[in-house]
Amino acid sequence: MKSSLSRSVAIAGVAESDLGKVPGQSALELQAQAARLALHDAGLALRDVDAVFAHTDDRFASLQLSEFLGIQPRFVDSTNVGGMSNLLHVQRAMAAIHAGMCEVALITYGSTQLSDGSRKGGAMATEGAHTPRGQFILPYGQLSPIGYYAMVAQLHMHRYGTTPRDLAEIAVAARRWAQLNPKAYRREATSIDEVMASPVIAAPLRQRDCCLVTDGGGAMVVVAAERARDLRAKPVYVLGAAESHVHHYTPFNTDDWLDTGVAATAEQAFRMAGVQRQDIDVVQIYDHFTIGVLQSLEELGFCQRGEGGAFVADGALGPSGRFPINTSGGGLSYGHPGMFGMFVAIEAVRQLRGECGERQLPRAELALCHAPGLVFSCNTTMILGV
């Protein structure tokens, strides 16, 4: 994106719905609940919304949500590129606001995967034989996406000597943050030994190396910067953002599974924002698997390639650690309703506003959010500031 768009829009409101296991509510209802709470957070009402960016398992999610909320927006977008979709929606909202196509963008996500039992054993729901996954992956028993990330972990261990203990450090740090978050789904104490003793799902990844499966919804409200200054909540500005798109679901054309295009999005986002890595106070990384965090830290440039294991050692990522990240508890302990990009951004916004209570970082002026989509298929990096 052009540097001229830096600080042109702000996230004016954020909220989650009920989280965890939420029987009796649909994904649509969870989205609506989060939407109303996010609008209240911003000091706006449904009548102010003129753009809706929504994605769930429904192919026409933005239209469905708009009808459910009783609004008729002049701009909608239901782009679904996996877990990073809602961060991408922020960038799309920025472009639409700049183009004069809307003024108040409502971004939502919702899922009831836990109540539905729609994701078990580390795999997504079966797809039809006409799809690439249905033709080339599912017939051979590949658990997806965990099977791919298990191979990434094997490769990282082979190439750099990374150990299961290194990955367990990431899971324990997430749990320590979750213990400070009243909304987190898993708050009981855990240890490296406990993580390493959990059942193997796809070697070398164990149960505790994998994100939770929960219900939940989230919402953000994006407006022009000048409007945000007059609203209820402290505005959080989008300083820089970039995205990359490589393939559909199956990474046949990714030459090196430890170099998935993250670095390019980071460089572009930093350049647009006019800041450097050492300026960042808050880091929120999509943690679907522990290896994904370690890999992202390296590709984002916070440590050298192959040094991720040493970088995360000794509680570095947890409370009072030398590089605290994923302060909500992340997808590993806070909650993971299918696609986590929404919640990466919500926690970043709350940290920048100083609203995180016991888990509040002492300095929080610049935040980096990163999320991938599908399996190394696409990436986005976003830098937020106050």
C-alpha cells in the first residue's frame, strides 16, 4: 500500500462475543453480538454502518450478516483467504474509505466449531473430489493443516537442530498469558514437561503444540482518521500493511517451507509505517501451531533464521520475558474459533489503548500483527499505532 495511506484510518472499536463453548448460538448470532459490542465500544450505532466485511462458513456472509442486523450497506466484502482474512479486511476497508466508497466499516467473524464438532483430529472438514485437496491430499490420509506444519517442524529440526522443548516453550508462554486473561478458555497452569507428554497428533507436533478449537466471534470498526478522533474510544491507527498471495491450499509450488513470503510483507509494512523492528512494543502472531510462531519470528526478522529455538528459550515470550508476544494467550490458550486473525488485531488494539489489566505491557505505542492464510498460501503483516 502507498505510504500516503499511513494513518488514514483507525480502528475505532473492537469486541469479542461469548467465547469457549457456546451452545445454542449460531456463528451468525456470535458475529452480531460482537458487532453490537464493537459499535458500542466506538460510540457508534448500526445506522452508522455503511460497509460490512464478514466471513464465516457461509459463502455470502456479508449479505447474511447485513440482513440479520437490519442494515443495507453500500459496500460489502466477504473475501475468505483463511486465518488472515480479517486483517486483510482492514486493508480493504482502508482502500474503500480512501476511495469514498464507505465511511464506517464493520468487520466481523464467527464460528461454532467446538459446538459443531466440525474440526477433529487436527483436520478440516472433508472437501469434494472436485477440489485440489479432494484430488491430491485427502485420498492419502493427510491431516490438514496440521500435517503440513508437522513437516515444517521436522524440517526446522533437521536443518537447525530445533527441539520439541523449544516448541513447548511457546505453548507454556501462551498459557502464562492466558492465566492473566479472564476471557481465556484455558487458564490452568501447564509446564514444558506436560506439553511434551501430551499425545502426538502429527509427529513431532503434540496436542499442546496445536491451537484450541472453540466457538466465538469478533468484530472491529474502521473509520477515517479524522472521524475516529471524535469517537468514544482511543483511536488506533493503521500505520502500515502489506499482503502476499502465492497459491490455493496445497503448497506444491513453495520451494522452501521455511521461507513462505512473510519477510516481504514485513519489509513493506515497516516501510509504509516508517518504523523499524526495534520500535515495536506489542507483537501479536497467529499461533495455530507452536512451530508457526517460531517460524514467523524468524521470517519477520525478530531473530535470525535457525535461531528461533534459542530466541524463545527461558520464558522469553511470556509475562516478564525479554520478548513478550500474544498477550491474550493466543490461539493456544485464549481461544481459536477456526480463524484467528480477528483476535490478533483485537488484542493489539487493547494493548495500545492500555486496557489489558494484569497483562498490560508497560510500554505499548506500536504493535505488529501477523497472520498467514490457509497453508503458506498468503500472508499479511500490519503495524498499528496510537
